[in-house]
Amino acid sequence: MLSVASTASLRVYVSEWENGKRPISDHYAQIIRPLFGVTDAELFEGQSSETPTVEADGYADLMDRIDSARNVRLSMVKTFMDQTELLRTMDRQMGAASLVDQMTGHLAALEDALTFAVLPDTRRPVALALAGAATLGAWQALDTGSVERAWRNYELGKRAAQEAEEPMYLAHATAEQAYVLNEAGRPEMAVQLVREAQRLAGKQASPRLRAWLYAAEAELCAKAGLPDDCKRALDDAAACLPTGEEARDPDMLSIFLNGGHLARWRGNVLSLLGDDDALTSLYTGLETADPTFVRATSGLRCDLAQAHLVRGELSQAQEHLQQARLLANRTGSVRHRRRIEQLTRKL
């Protein structure tokens, strides 16, 4: 996204460029060259090589960027958030592997807008948009195996949430970051971090986000070998979750959780514990699964394979792994492919 000054400021700049009173900065030169089809030599022809000290120090360009950031209004923030929503939809259907460049550019544009925004009434809405986008970008990076990028994006999301003064976004980014620790072989530390996320959310968390945080705690407790804590967290998640088919949290657009989703999640957690009730929850989740959640369905098939393996039902496990592999290949999920190979070795 191009960063330019306001219309009024641009009129002044053009007049000063034409009269030689203001040199054309590199930022605007990059915009003007393709518009007029000219070379650097043609564009800067007649422009004095002697520039005032203030120009040489970059103040003019800095003020151009600040003036441009002042024009970021709610409509522009909505555009940023709409782009995040589009990337989120594409991610769950197509996977993250094909979206790396788009997400990188989107985050860079948001960071740029926040960097040059000066006053809080402009900074906070942009920071909120950045918090949501950075967390999505982090989860995508984790799915494609880019662990360090995932960690850095979570840190970016947390800083943006703090600037926006949005504890729900801070809690969500912190809880998802716990999965990076788990993937790195530190499940106990991951449990501590997801519980810190619950503390950060406090009483301001929506019921659906609170249920999501408890379900995340249950999963991480299962992986840390804490069965009692795991089952307690599952019960807490069920108690918090609003009733009805609606899955999306209006206060936290990245959260999708209803009874069907929680049943799938519960089945995943119970399968990690080797609990016989896992299959019932998992098949309930499969029956109600949204077909647009392709990557999630791949994970669900992995969960079913694991639950059947625990019961010694190898043919059923193999069938679900075949389906999981097909879906993982569609989305390019490194995490799911790794898990499929691990489960396949147990057949």
C-alpha cells in the first residue's frame, strides 16, 4: 500500500517540485517514475544537487510519511482488517504456504502505518488491526514450519495489542504463542504461558474467548502429561461456551468456537490421553465440521487416526490418515504432514 501525503499537501509539493523549491524525495520518485515513464535522469533533470541540510537529513521525507499517516482514518483501518479477513479465509481453505508473500506485505504496510502515526486516536485503531493480522501471520508461519518467524510475529502482535489497549487480543496472541513452546518440546512452559494468557484476559474476555483459552489449556495440559488439569480445563471450557450454532466471536474475529468445534477439540485432547470417549467426540466433530475449514479437518482426521491407533484398530486409523494426507497436501501444512508421518510409523 502506497504511503502519500494528503491531497492538500500534495498540491503544495507538486508546485514546489515544479518551481525547484523542494527536491523530489526517493519515496515520491518511486511513485512518479512509473506514472510518467521517465528515468531518474529525466525526473531529476535540472534539480540542484545542492539541498538544504534539513532535506539531506531526511526531515522532508519523514514529514511526508507522518502527514500521510495522519490521513489513516477508520475507513482505511477497515480496509486493513478486510484484507486480514480475506487472508484468514484463504488460509483455512487453501493453507498458509501460498500466502507468505501476501501476509508479509500486509504486515509491513500495517507496521509502516503504525510507525509514522503520531497521536493515539490514529495509532490505536491501526495497532488493533496489526495485532489481529500479526497473530494470524504467526499461526500461518507455525503451520509452514517457520518457527522463528512465528515467534517474532506473536511478539509483534502482543506489542500491538498492548498499544491498542486490547487485553483480549493480547491474551489470544499469548495463548497461541504457547503452541510454539509446545512444538519446541516445552509443554510445561506452554501450560504456564497459556495460564498467563488467561490472567491477561481477566474479566474483560468474552465468554467464547474464555472457553477457547480453557480448551487451549486442556490441550497443552494433555501434552504435558497433566490429565487431571486437562479434564478440569475441558469442563471449564464447556461451562463458558455460549449455546447455539454461532461459532464466531463478534468481539474477537479470529475465534471460531461452538459446540461442534469444542467436541472436535475435546476429542483431540482425550485422544492424547488415550481416553475411550475420544472417538465419540471426534466423530461428532466430523459430522458437524464446516467444509471450508480444510486444514482443521485434516487435523481432525489425524485425531481420529490416533484414537483408533490407541484402540488397536489399524485399518480405521490408516483410512483416516489417507484422508488427512490428502487434505494436508492441499493446504501445504508442514505441521500436519509431520504428524501424519509420526502416526504412520505407528501402523
